[in-house]
Amino acid sequence: MSENNNSNHTNHTNDGDRDSHSRDLTPPKIFSPPTDGEQVECDGRFYYLGRLIGQGHFGAVYECTDEWGNALVAKVLLPQSRSYEEVRKIWLGELTSLLNLRHPNITYVYDAFEYRDTFYLVIERCVANLAAWPTVRGDSWLPYVARDVLQGLDFIHARGYVHKDLHPGNVLVKWTGDSAAAASDAPVLSFKIGDLGISDLESDLSTTMADWMFPPEHLDPNRFGSIGQTTDIYHVGLLLLNLLLPSPRFFTNEDIVSALPSRIARALPSPYGLPLAAALIPRVIERTATARDFWRAIRRAPSLV
């Protein structure tokens, strides 16, 4: 009797183990980046992928068109040793930001989907980023760049978000004019805020940003204050300052905490120097408070075009 009981118990355990193993045989998720010329499909919509045109920590960007011939880009999220669930969470976060932040001065999301265990965001295509557009420099261009970027930023802040990653590589340039506009004094370029991948609600801020992007409040919060919407003001100040310098300048941590960017802006012969200097003050409480205040200061400058 004892042997039969043990035998029955053993058989039952083996059956349970087999059931458990069968449940664990789910195929692993395998990241599959697109290839040049590949066609991807989502719910009957087809997109045609082109060459790789950019890559950052969070994603790779490919040329893309749809069946209607629209010029787009496809952003593919890179695993970077993260699990499928972690990548999916990042993708959903960026998608949520893009859907909540639809504005003419923010890149527009056309579609989002998962294809072959790989997450895609399909976004409008711009001609280049500001870092790759060297002719957009100086006093004549600064108010146009400032108006578009600060208008988009004002919209982001009004919805409770902080971008935290505003720099020339994340400001996109797009043709907006036609031949008639080009023949007039109207600008034929517009500037759009892109890459909302690390944007956070102000109530849930992390400090994911490149070392050279660290504002004073990240380096010494006890002395300068907390990261928040004025962090974006500081970053726009750096971006616009570089439009007025002979070549781009990257400041060290020591430069940042010693207020060197603000002092350089204040010493510029440009009428926009003082508004930039106020946006680059290290102490958050003394810095230009809002995107709208920043724009008003620039608009009051005497040589606004």
C-alpha cells in the first residue's frame, strides 16, 4: 500500500512538471530591426522603410514612406540590454507623450505599433535637425527659432510635462513655405521640438540626460533648486546662445555652476544677450520663469525682425 501511494504521488508530480514546462515554452521575444527596403504592416496599413538616418540611446530612426507617399520617419526602439517588457514600457511612455502633446511646433506622430517583437513610432519627417543646419545662426534667425521652440515648450509645460532634453539635435527643421512665401520676407522654415522619449510629468521627474546637458539644479540642488520646467528654460537658453557664438560650445560642470553661460550671454553685443542671460541664471528662483516670459523678453529686443 505504501509503495502504491508513493508511486501515485510521483506520477502526479511528473505530470505537473510536464504541464509547467509546457506552459513555459512560450517563444522568446526577439528584436528584429528593419532592413533598407523592408515593408512593414500594421492593421492593413503599409510602411516602406529606407536607410538608417540617426541613432540615439533609446532608438534608431529610419527613412519611411506610406502608401500615400507621405515623407515620414520610423523610430524603432532599441533594447539596449533591456527586457521586452521594459522596452514596451518606454514605447508606451513616448507614445503617450506624443499623443498628449500634439502641436504645430512638436513633431507629429502618425502611427505606433508592434511588428515582429519590435516597437515602432511613425513620425512626420523634417529636413534636418538644427545642429545640421549651420546657416540658421545669428541675430536674424534667433527670434524665429525662439518663437517656434518656446511656443512648443509653452504647450508642453501647460500640460504638466518637462522635456529635459532640448538641444540643437532635438530641434527639427521643416520646410513650411512655398515659392510665394520664399519671394516675400516670410520665413520658409519652421522649427519643431522632437524626441519626447525622456519627457516626464513634472510630478514624476527622473534625471536621464547627457552629462553636458546637466543644469545647475542637477549638479547642486541644495544650492540652485530643483529640476522642473525652468530646466527646459535653461536648455533653450543654451541652445539660443549657441546660435550667437562663432561655434558651438559645450560647458563643463565647473562652467555651469560658476554661471559662465549667463555671463557670456550678458557680454554679447546682440540685443538678445540680456534675455538669454536671464534664462541662464543658475539659481532656479532667479531664472526666467516660463517659456512665455522668455519669448516676451526676446520680442521686446530692439532689433526683432
